[in-house]
Amino acid sequence: MQVTTHAAARAVFTDSTLTVPPAPAATTGIAWLRATVARFSSGPDHTRRRALTIDQLSTIDASTVRKTAQASTTDILAQHGTGPVDLMPTVARTLPTELLAAALNLPATPTTVAA
């Protein structure tokens, strides 16, 4: 099925008989992501994975992360001076994941996040 209109997308999201197809088991990359996170699962797997995610995220002080994100972005932009800055590689693709990892006490560097 190809979804190309707003009405078709709405129909898919409201049809309880449509589910996310199971992902094959994998150990790396996008295949691993599809096989292990709540967003790409249905039924009991989705419920269990979502609960685990919510439990982990509930330990984070969002206000502190927000302030750190603002300060980090300001620092990054200051390092680039007055010239144009491509925000995707310098901020958007790495900073959110780095800050979330730090808030969860997980190791993350710009290199690992980019990879």
C-alpha cells in the first residue's frame, strides 16, 4: 500500500487492523533500531518497550537539559563567529543525542552520535 494523501495517512493511523510489520533480528544499524525500539513495534512488544523508555526518561530533569542545550548551542554558534553556520551537522544531528545520553549517564561523543 502506498500512502500519498492526508486522507490515506489518516486512514492508516486509525485502522486498528494495520500494524507495524515485525523487523528481523539484527545487531547493528537501522535494522537493530527497528528490531528493538518501541516506535517500530506493535502489541505487547510496543507496550513493554514504551514503558521501559518512559521509565528511563522520567529520571531526566528536562529543564536542566533544555538549559544545557541552549548554552551548548550558544557556545557552538559563538565558535563559528559571524559567518554562516550549517546547523544540521554542527547542532541538530549530534547535540540532542549527546545531551540525552549525558542525562542518562551513557557514553556519547559527537563521533559516536554521528555514526
